Amino acid sequence: MKTLVIAEKPSVAADFARVLGKFTKNGNHFENDSMIIACAIGHIVELFMPQDIDKKFKWWSLATLPIIPEKFKTKPIEKQKDRFNELKKLMSREDVGSLINACDAGREGELIFTYIYDLAKCKKPVKRLWLSSMTKEAIIDSFKNLRDGEEMKPLQDAARCRSESDWLIGINGTRAITGRMFGQRSRQMATVGRVQTPTLTLVYEREKLIKNFIPTAFWRLRGDFSLSEGDYVGYFVKPNFKKGDNEHDRADRIWEKPEAERILTAAQSFEKGLVTDTKKRTRQNAPLLYDLTSLQRDANTRFSFPAGKTLKVAQSLYEKHKLITYPRTDAKALPEDYPETCAGVLKNLQGGYQELANRVLKNNWVIPSNKRVFDNKKISDHFAIIPTDIVPNNLSIDEEKIYDLIVRRFIAIFYPAAEFDVTTRITTLGEYDFKTEGKVLVIPGWMEVHGRASLQQDNLPPFSEKDGSPAQADVNEVALEEEATTPPPRYSEATLLSAMEGAGKFVEDEELADAMKEKGLGTPATRAQIIEHLIREHYLERDQRELIPTVKAESLIEFLKHADIAQLTSPTMTGEWEFRLHQIEHGKLSRKDFMDGITEMTEKIVQNTKQFEETKLAEESDLISPSDNLPMMESLRAYRSQDEKVTIYKIMGNRKLSKDEIRTLFKDRVLGPLDDFKSKAGKPFSAMLKMDDEYKVKFDFGSSGDDSSSGVPENIEQYPVVGQCPKAKLGLCTHKDGKIYETPTAYICENHNKEGTNCSFRVSRTLLSRAIPTDQFQKLLTEKKTDLIDKFRSKKTNRYFSAHLILKDDGTIGFEFAPKEPKAAKKTATKKVAKKKTATKKKVTKSETEDEAEEE
């Protein structure tokens, strides 16, 4: 009888046939006298969709929810029917007596095989191949040490529970929330899920912190000191400082200006300061070996690789080149019987790695008792990502980068710790201490592997006999520096991966937090997919390294909060699920108990969504309705007049309208053109908003003959003249006396784009979400510069900033920012600078430069 081997993908099946030898290819499978090697193509079987269960579920309706199947049935994925039928036919052959599940060694690989096996109604015995490396030796060894199929039953149960619970939450939650948010016939969709929605919440809540952040001023007292050997700088530190409730508090920050000025005055009275140094040797161990998440973080930080790209490259290094071990791992340690294998890998490393690796072998640094490297308790399905003993050949540039990260991390883990001399210098002026820290690398250790053997940081000038005993420093200057607290940075993929991996810090229950430390939000294999899915669904935008939530994300998360569906926004839910899935894998929880809990949660999500009535949350706003002159009622998504004639949605064209913009729309019955709307496909477009006589608001793309980028409105003379076209003076406007009119949407030259003219002067009345007042525009024309205008909003960062509008020499408009005060020049070691008794320096943070104001 023959054994049928089912691999997860064609490339792996081909590798098995090559290594095991003497196979003949027959269509999509390989065969010899004792074995058939076939393959899936990832997932080829899926759960029934609602319309497969009952035709009535084809139409999305709140009335048919929740959809709770009595039994989860499966079907072949439409495009993979032929592949499934091939495998089913092979399983049913009379000469096939047993099967080997050779899909990827993990929960998802188990699910792929189990779904195929069950749908084919196969009853033949199964063994499990468990691979962590694709080298020839590893493949042969794994085929000799197959696991029993029954041993994998708990993992199968966990895989089924993961799949079915995602279906219940995803299908029911998405249908219910989409119906309530957009209407049952809307083409828009609000997808939700047990991992994607808490992940999105992390990014959204960070964005809220940034937008709502109010900077708080603080002062630091800086001292410039001189010793005979050179200068250094110290900062005043509060005595006996302890961290309190203020997360921004530091030992060197003074929160009250009078107190800062009092200390400044006292410190400036000293010409000398008593100097004491405390030196200690510190050790820094090499970073742990890579798991997938830490590899993705480093690749994003160093090369700006998206997480999905890093996984794709790592998968190629594993499957195609056989250069690394299994990449989809959450472990950072190796098996305790792996020291000999590691020595063999080090021995085979070539090129620039050879000398570094030979030092490890020569000094016997591969130590079996080193639990930072070899520890069975820190390994789950797979161990850390390390290189194999294969010599690389014909790698792409991206493959070389990822391979280099993995190899250097592997070599470095065996090197001794790096050692630093850390000096803490206290310069005392009476009762006031000024602190300076210096750090010098004295023993490179593992840093040598990364080319940092000569790294030096903040080397302090030493004191000598010339400075007296005890040593005293000259006080060159003492000054105040005014600064302000800053909001947390936006998430990058690197920091979001860390937040997903360590989401336990958002969980109060200790047991759940422990599970989250192991699994976090998602698994190493799925986190990249989750981020890409959120971008694909237009919940997140990738702006260089930053991830920015869209207005669609804001709408969803705020809806879930107001509808009391916190289960979908809290990491606690995923922590609980991962903890229970972990229990199922280890036979400590039944599949039925898990699914009963998921069913109950699904029913609650649907119930809360159905019961939610947005209008009941409405409160009076400060917007006055144009229909009844009464305050508009503000609900979650809209402003409505009390006579119910006017409804203004807060978000139109995937763009959030500000209250000032809505007021302009009410006053002028037109707004824009605005250039940051986005289509459902995520493509930007420009348009005006117009309100008709029945208070209905619609998009206008300039086809009505009104003010648009293609020309001036008809009867422009009805609008007020605010100045003369600046291009007329330059000879760039056909008529020397070109007049600028203030229309509802723009300041525009009467000759703009007229036939037979060549003037292009037009400035929108709203730039970067900020209305430009008439008096400021007139000042721009006459003085070539406005006053400082606040509340411009950056397209890139979505943050507010202040700037002057300026009229350039060529008649175009630009921004000018408040100048940043230069830092004082550094003092020399021997020259003493006169003290400034009232010196106060203020740091000015320059707003991020905007693109030049558009001039059409």
C-alpha cells in the first residue's frame, strides 16, 4: 500500500520529492512505488457562507441576524475545485492505505489539511510531519520521526475554533454594524473582526491622543561648565525625585516658571561648582534570536519594509533557498539539543561572516547551559529563526538584507556582553545639583558583529590636578530653556507590531495578560495580514513610516463605543480567546465550551447593534440651523435641525467637515472647492459642496458654470472686489487692472482662465481646512504677508499648525513659518563667558513644512 503525502504548497511538495528521491511526476503530484506526494495551494476549502446555508441570507438584513449555524459545513473554494477533486481522488484510491499531513507545522497548517480530509470524507489513518527546516537532512529526519495523527487532535480543535469563531464574529458583526451605520442597501461596508478591530482601536486611540493633546510648558535649567580639559553641559535635577502620576514628569523638568526663575537666580550667583563623578561598569547582552515579529520590526525600522514584505522575503529564504529555519514562529530560543547544530551552522558561514563565526568556535562560546539561547520551555510549535548550513547563492537585494539581519543576530547571541563605562557627574552649585552623564563602550562584545566596535557616546572631559581637590568647574553660564510636552508619536508598523505582540499591558487580568505575552493580538503569521487588511479596507493609510487612521476608522470605533460593543475594541477579548485557544491546544478546555462562549458573545453584539438608536444620543450643538435658527442637534454621525429639515453628515466623501466649514456652507450655501475628498476606492478628488433651497447638500464638480478651477463664475461683478491681481504688475495678467473678486469659494482674478487671457491667479477661500479671512487676504495683496494664522491642518500628518501666507515674487502663494531660535554656540574650555543674569531661552518647534498653497 502507498502513503499519500499532502503538502501545503507545490514548491514544498517538489522539495520533498527531490530529497526523498526516485519519484515520477504525474500531473500535479509525484509518485513512486511506496509514496504519492501531492499538495494543496494554501486554503482550498472554506466554511459555508450565509447564502450557502439558506438563500434568505443572501440579502443583508438585521432581521435575519444572528446567523448561528447548527453545524459548520465546508466547501471547496470556487477557484480551487479542481485541486480539491484531485486530492479527493488520490485519497480514495484503493492502493492508498494511509496519509501524511505535511502542511505547515502550526495551527493554520493543521486546519488546511483537516478541512480537506473531512470534506473528502476520508477515514484512512493519518500521521503528522512536523518540520522546522527545509534542508535535506531536516526533511529526511522528520519523515523518519512522524507524529501520530491522534496526537494532533487538540491542535485541530483549536484551529476549528479559531476559524468558526472568526466566522461568527466577522459575518454577524460586519452585517449588523454595516446595516446600522450605512443602511442595509449601502455599498459601503464596515468590516469587523476579533483581531483587526482591536488593532485598529490601538491606532485610533493613539491618534485621538495626538489630536487632543494640549502641550504643557516646563522649564529646564541648563549649566555650561568648563574644566581644564574641556567643556560640558549639565541640567539641574530635583533632589530625591520620584516618578508620580504625571507621566511627563522628569527629574530635570520644572513645572512652575517662578520656581524655575528662583533657582536660576540662585545658581547664577556661583562662579565655581563642586564636581563629583560616579563611575560604574554596565553590561548589555546581545538581543535575543529573532521570532517573526521582531524580524518584521527591525526590517521596518532599518529598511522601511512593510511587515508583509518581510514575511514574503523570509518565506522565500526558507522555502526557495533553504537558508533559514521556519519563519512563522513566535519563539526566540532554540531546543536544548541544538548546540551541536549551531556549531555546524557557524562552521559553514562564509564571506564576511566567517571570521566572526570562527571567533565563536575558537573561544567555545556555544554554551549548552545558556538559557538565553537553549531553553525548551521557551519553545512552542517552532523555535527561533536562525540560518541553516546552506551557503547562499543568487539572492535578491531584499533577500540579502533579511538574511544578513538573521545571520548577524545568530552570531551575536553567542558573543559576550558589551560593556560600558557609565559616568554620572554631579556639578553642585550650593544646594543645586546639575547632572551630566557620559557613556563609553570599553568592551564591544556582541556589538562587534554589527560593526559597532568603536562606538562611543557622550565622553566627558576628565578633571585633573589643575581643577583642584576636590575638583571645581568654572560656571560659564546658567540659563533657562522653555520647552513643552509633546504627544506620543504615531504608530509605525514596527511599533504597531510591538503593541500587537505585547497587548497584554492593556489587560487587567494577570492570567489573560500572560497569554497575551505569548500570542498578543493575532499571531506572528497573521499580524502582517491584519495590517494590510486594515489598509486595504481604507481604515488605515500608510504615510511613509506612519500609519494613520481614516475617517472611516473613526466612524467605526466611535459607533462601537456608543453602541456599547466594547468586546470588539478591547484587547481583553482577544486575550481571552487566545488564552482559551491555548487551553484547547493543551487539552484543558473543550471545543464545545469555547464555542458556547463565542455564540453568546455574537448574540450580544447583534443585540446591542439592533437596539442602538443614534438619535437618542443627540445633544444641542453650537451650530445654528439655517431653516429654523435654532441650535442643531448633534448625534454620533450628523447634525440635524429641530424642524427636521436640515441634516448635515459630519463625514462626506470620506472627509470630516469642521464646524467652521459647516457654518460657511450655511452662510454661503457653497463650500470649497475642497481637494481632500476620497472616493470609496480611496482615490482623492476635488469638489464643492452645495446646499439647495431644500437644504439638501450635494457634491458639485464645477460643471454648473459656477466658480471652479476651469474659470470664473458668471456675473462675477456681483461679488465684492478685494484688490488688484498681483500678476498684473508682473505682466502675467492680460489686463493691467485685473481685479480680484471674493466669490463664495475663492479669491479669483476676473481674467482667470478666460479665453484670450493668460492669468492663473486663484486662491481657495479655504486652505488646508482653514478659512482665509478677507482682511488677511487683502493684507497679503498689499503687504505680501499675512499675520500668523492658526489652525491650518497638515494633509500629511493631520495635525494643526500656524503659519503666515506670503505672496512670492512670481505672484504665487506660499507658507512662512515662525523662525526657530538657534542654539547658543558651545563655549570653549579656557574662555570664560560672562554670566547672563536673566537668560531665558525658548525652544520653538517648527511645524512640518506644508506643500506650497495651491494656486490654480
